[in-house]
Amino acid sequence: MKLNTSLVFLSAALFACAPASAFELKHSEGTLSLDSAPKKVVSFDVGVLDSLAALDVPVAGVARSMYEGDLARYQNTREA
């Protein structure tokens, strides 16, 4: 099942900021259900990473890249 990864990661990040509870995301290919808040968030999309940074959500892994500016703090983050 192919999901829009940006939407999934952003949803997970926003969910991580909310109180821990069950979560359900309906999308074009079905439904993504999470029983609890994610323990780790990774981002493969720089736009989503920027949103996570703005929300101050801890990121456990990122795609290999040269991050600059506000995203420079992810330069040494574990590669996902």
C-alpha cells in the first residue's frame, strides 16, 4: 500500500504533539490506524522536516542531505 509519505509523517508529527491517544487517518487507499502516539518520528521530506522543526518535534532520523539554515541542526541526525 503506497501512502503519501509527507502526509503520513506530518500527521504523525502533529499527533506526537497531541496527548497520547488512538489516531486514525483516512486517505485515498484506506485508513492508517495508530493505537498510540509514535515513539520516534523520521522524515524523508525536507518540507515535512521544516514543519517538524517549527513545531519543535524531536526527529529520530532524516534523509541524507546537506541541511542549512534553520535545518542545520539535523546535519548530524541519524540517517533513516
